[in-house]
Amino acid sequence: MESKDFEQIYEQYKIHGEENARKEVANQNKVSGKEEIVAVRKNDDGDIIAIKTDNGRELDYVSALEEAKSGKLANVDVFHKYGRDILRSEPDGIKENNLDQLPTF
């Protein structure tokens, strides 16, 4: 009976999925013309209070929410929780583009 390395098979699956996700996101951004968030500013509590786009624009959190709601920002969603709107990264399988993982400015 052949022995399978389930961990290795799963790791290859994840790597392949991440590569495909990167390609899909890059293609979607080119086609959509939406700005991408490339950096964030956080307060002392670690909350995101502003974002910076790939066009160099710096937006406060409330303005970023409004732009995301109107479809001007790529790879983010707005959802309502705890009585307020919250900006979050789309679950695309790419850890590096999650808002909490972006560089600060």
C-alpha cells in the first residue's frame, strides 16, 4: 500500500491556491480600475485610523469606508457589526494584503 504525505499534499494545495489568488486579484484590479490599499495608519490601540492607496491618496477611516461602499477601493468589504460599519480585507487567501498585515505610513 502506498503511503501518502497528507501534510505535503495540503501544503502544495495551499501554495497553488495562493498563486492563483494573486493572479486573480491582480487581473481584477487592472480591469476594475479601483484603487488598492497599500498602507495603513494605526492608533496606539492598534486600530486602523487611515489608509493609503496605490495612487498615494491618504484617507481617514470614515472616508475610506465611504469609498469602499461606493466601490472605489479594491479588495475590501464593508460590513456592519457592533452598531457601526467596519472595513475589512476580502477573504482572498492572500495574507500579505490583509489590512492588518500592510505596512504603516
